Amino acid sequence: MDFERARFNMVEQQIRPWDVLDQDVLDLLFVVKREDFVPPAYRAMAFTDMEVPLVVDGVRTGEAMFHPRVEARLLQALAVKKHEHVLEVGTGSGYMAALLAHRARHVVTCEIHPGLAAFGRANLERAGVRNVVAEQRDGSRPPAGDKQFDVVVLSGSVPFVPDAFLRCLSMGGRLVAIVGEAPVMEAQLVTRTGENGFAAVDLFETSARTLSGFPARERFRF
């Protein structure tokens, strides 16, 4: 299979037409090799417009990688800068963490599924991504303490964004999440504008697998 031709077609036929026009993001998709993060049995499907199932050692985890266009749109909306610290919930294959790491100073990513945590960590190490810490833990709560992040990525869907994740944003920090219930959910970008101020923007409609452990009630109100 000609991976470079498939990658080019993915960018030009799926991602650019979906309003991903940030050239830095488009260029990054050629740097971070998506085929190196998908399960071996699905490597030929790395560039297709679909969620790639995450099967680890023959075991179906029930999780999947985002559509490539969704990954690119979220990355574009976040506009991650080189000095920023990032928290990701839902490591999965490690691909989104790798994309974030190429734009950020440091990334902490966590995964509740032990097999997936090991898979994602191995992919990141093999790809030579050194500024990521991959943790196997329940990510439905932010790390303990007063640690704040410039960027938070919930790599899956949640019924709503819990207050604790908004509070762990630094001033001017951004969070992206896919919010709602199937079949239609909304990708949202939330920016911290003040001590108690947050601004939310709806980015696009989509659907994604639900992140484990997140509460189903008590919405945070802006």
C-alpha cells in the first residue's frame, strides 16, 4: 500500500474540505504517521473516513479512534502553542497525544483500559514522542492538587463537561469535548475568560464513543 498517497488523499479529500485550513495542522498530519498508531489488523484502513476499532492483542476494547477529520478539526480549534501544557483524557492509540505533543511543551494523557494504555504508550515510544506522560488511570477526574493546564482534550464523548475540568484550565486555557447523547452530539470549544468566566462555542455535529466514568447529571452552567 502506498501510505504517502493515501495520506495525501486523506488530507485533500476528507480533511481540507471539512474546513481544516490551518497549514500547520495539515503539515503535521504528514509528520505524525497515523498508520503507526492503528492496530496492525487495521493498518490499511488508517486513512479511511471512519472510526478505526481499537483491537489490542485480538481483544475488542469497545473503543475506536476518531475520524481523521474530527481529530484535525479539534486540533485546529485548540491552536496549541509551544509553551503550553496539555491534559488528554482517553489515550486510545496515542495518536491524538502525539499530534498534541508536536505542538505543545508537555502532554499528560490518561487511559482507563489497561490494554489500551499499554498499546498507546508503546505507540508513542516507538514514534519517538518524548514529551508525553501516558498514565493508566480513571481520567474522569482531573489530577489531584492545584495543577492547571493550558489545554484539555476529552478524547471521547461526555453528557456534559464537569466543572472540575473547567476549573483546571489556566486563564485563557481551552478545552474541547464532544458533548451530548447519540445519535447527534456537538463538538465544543470552551475557553476560560476569567476566574468564574467561561465561553463556549459549538464547532460541529458528530458522534463518538462515551468516555468511561463521567457523570450523567448536574450540568455546569455558564
